[in-house]
Amino acid sequence: MRGVLAIITAAVLMMACGQSKERGASTQTKHTFHTDVLLKHMPVKDQGDGELCWVYAMLSTIESEHMMQGDSIELSADHLAFMYLREQCMRNYSENEKRALTTRGMAPMTLRLMRRYGCEPLSTFRAYDSIDYPTLCRKLEVMTDGMTHQSRGAEQVRHEVEEQLQETMGPLPRFVFMYSCEYTPLEFAHSVLREQEYVTLGSWTHHPFGSEYVIESPDNFYAECAVNVPLDSLQHLVDHALATGHAVCWEGDISEPGFSFEEGIAVMDIDAKDATQGRRQIEFDRHATTDDHCMAIVGKAHDDEGQRYYIAKNSWGKENPFGGMMFISEAYLRMKTIVIVVSRQVLDNHQDKP
């Protein structure tokens, strides 16, 4: 991490799961956008009733990273949801605690889950349609609590939890078969995610710039950290990532009235030049900026007035005017980003710039 901090600091010197989506959204729009950059990406997914946007967005970012390098992959969010719920069940059992199970989380947690449990292609494991995750969580909570009081062994608990998960989600494959080779999920994960390949960045004045801090979000269940950079540097790194073929996983606030899945836009009532570091901090300090949702930023565009937007791949299905994509204004990104997760190559390349 010391090396990453050094790169970030040098870069600085050189120059934010889903809320409920609007169903039955209109396919008509009064907004016109002209694409400037659009990276390769897999089709838009629908996360359904699970609050798994953080998994979908991070996997979409990884998929685009590989597609831009000529390697087409499509990863299973369901595999990681299965492992995440199983982990929570076993934690409750081992610690003899009665905690509510959840499908909420943060984008960097996806990377940790992949390193811990591996991953699978979507073609290998796709859960049954319309998983009722709230009901599944409640069933698992009851099961785990009952097993704890019955003093059953951990292996028996794991077996019964997995039976319930597979009954609800589908049989979980133990191996991945690709290009005539057999992999375990961990081996497959190592082929699509290198160690420390991604770095998480935030921008707040209550942490020193160039330092690492624990992300202040109620969904940060693994105490994930981010590196703090000035706001202008954060935006510049997003721009540089897209210009050099790297998608960006965006995590931020969608509670603003200017965020509309129905219209496919996220806008603020201020200009980008007025979305300053100080103004952003005030919004955060008064809890007007919250950690709500994750999307993968895969492009840039402009409107008829020349205003710049970022093109984000959402995970709420395709029922909006842009096939499920969102256009995030420059001011919105500056004001409402909690963190971004980006390839370390972006920082390395940026470091080489004069």
C-alpha cells in the first residue's frame, strides 16, 4: 500500500447499493447526448430484489477491463451473493450472535470476496430468476439461530445452509470449465483479478490527502479503506481512466431529486465549476450525501449545450430511454461520489505523464 500512496501523492502534486428503482420506466426522453468515449461492456443486467449493485458494478468494471484487452468474460454476481450469505451465516454461528443477514455492501468488498471465494462465469452459475433475497435472508437467519442453540457442528451447519441456498438459488458448481481446462473458482478468480490490481479512492477534507482511511459507510462491513485525493485529481483520474480504456466503478449518492432512472440522468442544479471540494464536504458533513448505489462508468458524452456527462452502466434492467444506462453530469460526479475503484494501471500511467 505504501507504493500506492506514493503514486497517489505524486499524482496529486502533478495537478460513492441501490435504492428502489422505478419500474415500468419510460423509453422516451427529452435529453439528447452525443457519445465521446464508450468502452466495451457486457449487456446491462437486472439485480432484481437483492441490494447487490456493488457486486454488479465491480464485476462490470472487471469485465470491461478484460474486454478492452480483447478477452471477453461475463462474471456471475450470483456466485458471490451465495458466498456472501453463507459467510454471514457461518459468522453468526461461530460467534453465537443473532445478526440480520444482508445483501448490502461496497464495491471493494467484491474484490475481497473474489480473493476469498473465487468467482465463476455467468454461463457456469446463474441463479434462478426472481430470487426473493429478503425472504431468503430471513430463512437463513432462523436456520442459523436454531442451529446455534442446538450446538450442531460447523460442518453440519454449513451443509444445511448450503442446501437452503442451493434450493433457492440453484446448484453451485464446484469447477469452472473453460477453453478445455478445469479450474476451481479460486483458480479462475486468479486469472481475471490480479493481486492489488485495483485501488479505491475518495476525496474528503477531514482526512489528509495522500493518506489511507476507512470508508465511512454503514455498508462497509469489511472496514475497507480508500486513499484520499483532492477532488480535481479524483475527476482527472476518472477522465484519464476512460481515455486509456479503463472502466471505473463508481459508488455514490442517488438520493438527489436530479437522479432519475426513468429519464436516465443524474444532474445537479449547479454548474460543475461550483461543485467544489468545500461544498462537497459540507454536503457530506450534514449527511446530505449518502452511500446508496454503485455503477460502472464506461464512457463520456456531451449534450447539445456542450455540458459533459459520464456514461454509467446500471444494474436495474434496460427499461429506460438509454437501455438501462445512466448519464451522470460532471457536477453530480463531483458532488456525490463516495469512492471510485479503478485499475492501478491508471495511476501508473498518470504518474508517467509530464
